[in-house]
Amino acid sequence: MRTNGEIFAPKLWSVFQEGYGFGRLRADLIAGLTVAIVALPLSMAIAIASGVAPAMGLYTAVAGGFLVSALSGSRHQIGGPAGAFIVLVSATAARHGVDGLILATALSGLMLVAAGFLRLGGFVKYIPYPVTVGFTAGIAVIIFASQLKDLFGLTLSGTEPGPVIGKLEALYAARNTLNGSALAISAGVVVVIVVLKRLAPRAPNLLIAVALATLAAVLLNLPVATIGSRFGGIPGGLPAPALPVLSFDKIVAVLPDAASFALLGAIESLLSAVVADGMTGRRHRSNIELVGQGVANVGSALFGGFCVTGTIARTATNVRAGATSPVSGMAHALFLLAFMVLLAPLAAYIPLAALAGVLASVAWNMIEKPAVTALLRSSPGDALVLLATFLIVVFRDLTEGILAGFLIGSVLFIDRMSKEVRVSLAEQGRAPAADSEDGLPSDNPDIVAYRLEGAFFFGAAASMGAVLDQISDRARIFILDVSRAAYIDSTAANVIEGMAKKAQRRGVTVIIAGASPDMEAILRAHHAGPPLTVFAPSVETAFQQAGELTTAT
């Protein structure tokens, strides 16, 4: 089905229509295996950082990841648990329990499906770039702060606080409990990841680092916390699908969390799809992407997982590994399931410090250092949006950070656009004499013609209204050329109406030239058209009408 030029069907459907042979399947299986090796430790690490069992991260990556790829609007999208959700998932689980988290995930999926069918996917592109950069940097800081406890092997006397300031204070108070073995493991993991990334960029550096850390911990019998000691290991497969616990009161209680999941999921998944487009030259389908993400979240909840979204790092890995279609993402989920079945007993020996080292390196890579530097140097406005988003995300709330950054960016954009609107003399040769400085035609001093350029909207209405009033005082006939006006909104139409009424009281005729059909409709709706003003298709026609009017009088 095609809507507004966009085919409303998953990319998988288009791939099979093109023809899908063994060569493409082989490439997709290799890419899927590559991504699965990256996703295995990362999924568990994100789940643990989110305050839930590592198994939930794997359930999310398998069930949700399979559905994301199968129903995605992007050929290369890889879905799974994302670091950006750590704070939201942790807070939701703390407030409402695991059952509430699963219910919020399912509800967010329904919201995303609705957003896709309402064709809201294209609106994400209106989020300013400094907002996304500041948001991502803020998330990175939060992720790193959440890993400090396991990075240093600290033991807290109570529950670890959620807010960053409170967390840092509690961790500093527990500094005497530092575990040297845990610190050595986490530092070693970071070093291995960095070295392998430089020397062997195609190697599965995350998995190799975790495997080496686990081997060292077992052989040296290091006194560190492991997945087995804290969580009892991971299951060897997916649980049977089950509906989340439903009650009216519970639904109402988790709705705000579900809305946050949906908003963040839409942003993350569509940004990931845009990154894949940039790497492949393809074009994703934003609305079907939201529908696919929504179904995937419902599916993740049915299998005991939490919120799933498109992940930029894993999607980029998928592209670099040579994936040709969504089959690679589906294969990645099946490979993860195979790993669970085959390697579940070994997962119990993985040190938590090793997974903390993985997330620490992920957090560092999430910060777009060149983009941050460029935005801080480019303009005070962009720097303000970036810093406001970053600080609010880190010290207040993720959703508030996005909304605040978007609001500040919008206000700055309105201010910039309002300064681009101007009124100038109509082109010489159409009416004003070459030596005229006041816009008066050389052959008729009773006619004055000015051109309106730019987007005439509410941000520029007050200043432009005063200018138009002054100009309309200077002749018997005032021609306003709007052929180069990019846009006129209702506020601008109201200003033109007010100017025309004042001109009418002074006996001045106002002719509006070059208005598009949409502009005419807005002006007529606000009573700024005939009989208060006269419409002319062009400036030339307007001068002819003006000449006839002056001759008649």
C-alpha cells in the first residue's frame, strides 16, 4: 500500500519482491552472526545496568530484535535493548516492579503502532541536531555513572540512588570498599576493547574482552561478583509467551512511563534508520518503521523483555558486515537464541566488572566528540541548545531534556526567521523610477509598490505590521507584492487585515499581488481579501488595475 509517496509495507516484503538468492542469504547470515556476537554481552550489560536480570536483556534482543528486523522500514535496522533506555527502564522497574515494566513496554508498543499509522514518523526530522547530540552525550554520562559501582567493585550500605548527584555521593562514601580485582578486570576489558578496535577493527572486541576477563577471573579465582553470584545465571531459552499483568489502576500508573518509552523509542529507531541510510544510500520508511518498532515492543513484552528499539551501533555493525536485507537482523536474533541454549551455563561465570567495562567503552563512544566541539563553536544558539539538553538529561529527566532542547531550539529558530522577513521596493522597471527612493512610480505619484519577502508569520508580525502601516500612508494606492513570500500564517493575515482597514479609513486602496491560492485562502478566511483589498495575479496586473483606478477618480 502506498501513502503520500511512501510504500506502507516492511522492507522485507520489498526485498523478497526483488528476488532473494543464496548469495544474499549467505551474506546476511555472516552479518547476523557478527552482530549477534556484539549483542550478546551488550544485551546482558544493558539489562544489568537497568536494574533487571540479564536474561531480560537477552529476551528483548531475541524476541524484540527478530520482530524489529522482520517488520522494519529499514533494510539494515538491528533492534534490541539500548543504552539510552537504561535510566527510564531502571526508574520504571523501581516504581512499578518488573510486571509494571513489561506492561509499560507493551503499552509503548501500541503507542508506536498508532503513531506509525497516523504517519507521525516524518516529524522526528524536526528535532534539532544539537538536541540529539546533547541528548546522546547526556545518556552517555548517565550510563557511565551507572557503571561506577561495578567498575570499582564498590559495596553500598543501601540501595544505589538513581539521580547522578546522589549516586556520586553514595559511591564516594563507599570508596573504602573498593575491590582491586574488579577494578583490574574492568580496566583490562576497556584496554582490550580499545587495542582490538585499533589493531583488528573487524574482530568482535566486546566478546573477546569479556571472554578473556571471565577466563582470568576463573583461573585466578578472583573475588569478584559474577552473573551467577548475583542473578543465578541465565536460562537456556525463551520463556513461553504470556500477557503482562493487566489492571486498570496499573495501566494508568505506567502510562507516563510508556509514553516516555514510545517517544524515546521513536527518536532512537528513526535516528538509527537515518544513520543506516547515510551508510548505504538507501531510504527507510519512517512510518512503517514506527509500526514495526511498536509490534516488536509488544512482542518483547509477551516474552518477558523490556523496551526494544533500533540501535545505532549494532545497525552500523550490520551494515559494515555486509548485510543486504532485514534477514541479517532476523538471523542475529536466532543466533542469540542459539547462544542462550548452548552457552547459558558459562554465562554464570562472567564478572559484572567485565560487563561494566563494556558499557563504559560504549558510553565513551556514544559521545559525538567532533559534533559537540563544532556545535559549541558554531553559534551561541546551538551551544545553548546543546548544553541545556545535556544538563537537563543528566541532572533532571530524559524527556524533559528533549522537550527543553526542542523548545529552546524552536524559539531561536523563530527569532532567526523573523529577522529574515523584509519589505523592500518593488523591482525597478515595474513601477519605481530608477532614481526613486520612496517606491513611487515615475509616472504616477499616487501609487506605491513594495515587495514582501520571507516567511511572514507570527514571529515577524508585530515589526512588519508597523512597517506596512507606515508605507500605506504614503499614497492613494498601495500595492503589496507577496509573490516572494514563502509563507503567510493566520497572524500575518490578521496584520494585513488591520493594515488594510486603516488604509481604507484613509481612502487608500490596497492591492495584494502574486498571492498563491493557499495565501489567498488564508487572507480571505481572515477577511483580508475583497472587498477590503483587491487581489491581482502579478505586479504588472496590479499596476494596470492601479492605473485604471487613479484614472477613474
